[in-house]
Amino acid sequence: MQTRKESARGSVQLIRHKATGQPFILRRFTGNSEVYQRLLDYTCPNLPTIFEVARKGDENLVLEEYIRGDTLDFLLRGSLFYQEETKRVVRQVCQALWVLHSIGAVHRDVKPENIILRGDQAVLIDFDAARFHKLEAENDTQILGTTGFAAPEQYGLSQSDLRADIYAVGILINVMLTGEHPSRRLVEGRMGRVVDRCTHVNPQRRYKNVLRLMEAL
């Protein structure tokens, strides 16, 4: 990977321990770091280990595990995925989301660029847009996400919850199988029906949680 990558929200830098040479990822971003803070207490093979979180003013610093592998976005530039490969990857993404959802967090930016394949293991990264669902809130206080993958409610229609991530996973499935957004070309057969339910405009018509989605796969 590049040693430093800049984005609108901050930067991601590859650093190494001076004595051991072990690589780490250092994230700098403005905004809310509460999800990173909670992940300090959790380990999951489909999520990067978070080692340290620090905050100074509006800037956050996060030290996390370096995941060696290729992003799904990079791999999709070469070819599409077979159905069984897609199911395997998506199930692992759902396992990562289950951990986030179990602590009340919503990722809000599930997309190929944020999934790294480490051998046969899919790892979901980048929680800069992640937030905790707040029962009292009517909508999101800040519009975050990626066009094409963000659920309609992420544009201020209502507060996003775990079903926003299910919407994004539906788009992901379709892109892995067809290379296109389902609005342009919906994958055929049973997988198409899964995608259609994931991406329903009404969140109540989507899968209730990622476990239900995993069962459907």
C-alpha cells in the first residue's frame, strides 16, 4: 500500500515500529472516535485490532493492525467474483458487522474499498464514518457514506441503524457478481432476490439483522 493516503476526512499512514519493524496503520481524522474506543475491547478475525485511540481537540489518532492483502475494490478491477466466493466474503463481512451491531454501532460506509482480503479472510476496515445508534435521534447529525452504497436514510431522511449496513451489503453483493449497481443491472436468480430485499427503500422491508442475511445466503 501507499505509505500515506489522504482523504477529505483525514489521512491513513503506514508506520513501522523502530525496534521490530512491525507495520501498523496510523489514522488521523476529525470527528467522532467513539466506535474506535469501544473496539479496543473487542477482537474479531474480520476486523482490524485497535491498539490505541487518542484525541486532541477535533483531531483523532488511531493506531491499528496493518492488514496485509488487497482491497476488494482492487480485485474487482480485474474480474468479478463467482457466486460461492461472493457468499464466503459477504458472510465474513456480516460477521464483522455483527460485532459492530452488537455494541450498538453502525459502520455506514461498507464498500469494496473498505474490505481487505487477507488470503481467504475478509476484513472490514475504516470506522471513521461509524456511529452509535441513538434511540432519541430522528436523523443522522452528519451525512456520511459513499454515494451508491449509502442507504436513503443516510441522506437525512431518518436516523441510520444496522439496516443501513444491510443495504450497503446488498449493493456489495450485486457489484461483486455483476460489476454494476443493482439499479442498472440486478443479478439474476436467488441472489437477485437477496439483493432486492437488502436494498429496499423502506428499512423495515430489509433483513432484520445480518444473521438473517447470512441465513439467506
